[in-house]
Amino acid sequence: MAHDPLDLTGIEDELHEDERLVRDSVSRFVDAEVLPDIGRHFADHHFPRELVLPLARLGLLGSSIEGYGCAGLNAVCYGLICQQLERGDSALRSFVSVQSSLCMYPIHAYGSEAQRERWLPAMARGEAIGCFGLTESHGGSDPLNMSTTARQRGSDWVLNGSKMWITNAPIADVAVVWALTDEGVRGFLVERGMKGFSTQEIERKMSLRASATGALFFDDVVLPEENLLPGSSVGLKAPLSCLTQARFGIAWGVLGAAQACLSEALHYTRERILFGRPLAATQAVQIRLAEMARKIAVGQSLALQLAHRKDRGILTPVQVSLAKWNNCRAAIEVAREARDLLGGAGITTEHAAIRHALNLESVITYEGTETIHQLSVGRELTGLNAF
């Protein structure tokens, strides 16, 4: 029996029919609407905003949320969505991940019913775009080291500070912002157009060039009490729970980028003739291709296991850290190998390898660097905090 080179362990056989239907519909969308132009968008440093409404019509925004116009899909479906979108480009998966896991999720989990009714249906339809403001330029992996503050003034809150490296910031209609209050960190909804709130796009990126990335600035932004996320307890538990949701999607998504790179490398090495035979007919190349396939297979098995645990409600943050660490490392190594196997062709955006390799330099860093996730696993193993 011939195996699918992108699925050596037979993950396909473990999927339910509805999960395959979701995967296949997103795959067709990526093939038809994303891949023909994504190299140009990457080269032009342009987010393809025209894809937002088609993504919404497919039910991909807030897909795991029940009600409010959302699809209510299971964790396996969400993982497969992320995998197919990142097969197109990390920027597209990042957009959906931020919209769904970092904005719609906290509004659903910690917001008031009025906040849910106002924002979730519009965000599911792609009519409103969100961003997630936690990271600051000096804070990075230490989110408690934030300088953004929210002080009470009568029944209002006054927000001051800034956030950096925020996906969707230049195009967001609402920002889920975490700020330090006198009691501790709390979450707020900051709306575009509020006096004192501004955004700025980050230029000259060499990674995630098809993503809209920027900074958020707050200069005495007055927020009414109803813009506080009332269900977010004081501290980092709420924002970290949002990151756990997003990291789960990343663990699936990066495998899509890796699959795209392996597929391209297989095709290229079969077609490229050197010294009278295809590159793929040499031992050195076959060993490298086999290593790439092994890393993808292990990552897929890990991602599927975590999705089943998530659907059963028993997934833990350290398990997500393990998967984010393992799968991002595997994906970036696969992308780099593919780039090398393509030789000079591998450095152009006519091929996917260099684009994925550059994008993964960001993905392996954001939402917890590799070191942070290693230390999270180390703390679980030893019971000792080495941060």
C-alpha cells in the first residue's frame, strides 16, 4: 500500500467525515484563493484583506464558539483549519488565530452578554476585526513587566501605555487590551475611534510580510465601565488562557507550512536531473526527505492527540507548550531543508520554501519563544521554577 508522503502515520484514517469535509473545504479555498497570489502579497508587504469576508463565509472566524453566528466546530476541525490556512501562508493563519482565539475567545469567555452580542456576530461575519494587546516592546516573554496602566476615574477607566508586535493592529476595529490596574492585570475592550487611541503599522519586516502587524498607543484613553471584561480575574490567568487557545492552533498550523515545503521538495527533487539521474534518486536526498516526513508525522500525531484531549476538556497548558515547541521546531527545520534542496530556486517567492522559512522565524518566537516553552516543560518535570 502506498502511503501519503505528507501523512505517513495515517492521520487521515482517524478523522471523522465532518472533519474531512471542513479540511477539504478550506484546502480548496487555499488552492483557489490564496496560493495563486500569496507570493506577491508577501513580496509587496501586503495583507490580503479581500480574503476576510470569504474566510467568514466559510465559517472560519470563531469556529470553535457555540452560538453568536459561529460554527461551533470541535478542536480537530479548528486544528485542520489552521493547518490548511498555514499551508497557504502563516499570515493567513495568524489572522484567523488572532480573530478567533485571542479576540473572540476572551470576549466569549470573559465578556458580558452585551459585549458578546455586540462583537461576536460581527466578528464571525468578518465585519469587525480584532487584535490582542498584551506584548510590550520591553516586556516580551515577561508580560507582568508591563507599563500600560488603567486607572479608575469615577465610573470610567483611563488607559495609558503602548503595545508592540500586535497582529491585526493596523486594521482592527477592537483591541482586547491587558493593562495593569491598582489590583493587578485586567482586560479591556478598546475601540477604534476612541480619543487617544492610535495604531501604527510595523514596516520593513522580513517575516510575516503578508500580515498586518503594528503597535497600539493609548494616551489618556477614557473607557467606560462596560468596556472592562467583567469575567477576567485579576492577574495573567485570563490572557494566558487566550494564548493557550492560540498556541494550540499554532501547533497544527505550522505543520501545514511544513507539508507545503515537503511537497515542493518532493516535486523538485524528482524533476531536477543532475549527473544523469533525479536528485530524489540519491541516498543523501532521500535521507533528508525522510527526516522531513518523520518530523511532520510526529508533529501530526502530537497535534491530533492534543485535539482529542481538548475536546474532552482535559488539555493542559504544558501539553500545549510541548506541542508548540516541538511542532514549530520541526516545521522550521523542514522549511530550511526544503529551501536548501531547491538550491537557488529556493530563495525566490516563486517557490514556497523561503517564504515559509522566513514566516516560521516569527511563529517560533511569538506566543511564547521556544525557550519559554522548554522552561514550562522543565518546570512541570522538576517542580522548580527557572524563569
